[in-house]
Amino acid sequence: MLLIIGAIRLPPENMAAARPVMKRMAEISRGEAACMDYVYAEDVFEPGLIHVKEMWADQPALDRHFNAAHLHEWRSTWASLGIGERHLQVYEVGAPRSTRPTFGFCMK
């Protein structure tokens, strides 16, 4: 399994315009074969900072994603949205396991 973790940054005033574009990208990506998760999350402390998390079954699935039309559409919006800083890393990971809750509750 491949895990992509990182962040992108855009001017906070562009968030309203970016949300529907990011939503479309995530929804289409989630529908791709072997996409296990695809998330953009706004940072609650830093306006304009978007955390990215993706999980893919394997490298061929990620390669197909990198060549998909919706990814090229997403990238074509970066200049107008002011997305300049982008830092993402790919990690190869094993099978997931649960953490032991330390606060008396467990999220499912």
C-alpha cells in the first residue's frame, strides 16, 4: 500500500473558490480503482494550509492516477487558485493495525 501525506498552501482568500475544485478532485479520485482514501483537510490553525492524505493499493494504481484527466484538470487550476507551495511524500506501508486508545474512547 502507498500512503501520500503532505500539504499544499494557497492564499486564504482563495479558499471559497478552491473548495469545489478540491471536492471534485477528491470525489473522482475516490472512485478510481485501487484508491483506498483521498482527503483534503483545511488546517484549523493556519488559513490556506490544506493537508493531503491519499492511500493507493499499489504503484500501478498511483501511476494511473497521475495520468488521469481529472488530475491534469486539477493541476491546471493551481495558478488561478494561487497554489504555489506543495509538499507531498509517498510512503510504502504495510497492513494497517489499530492503535490502543489512551483516552478511554476509540474512533471507528
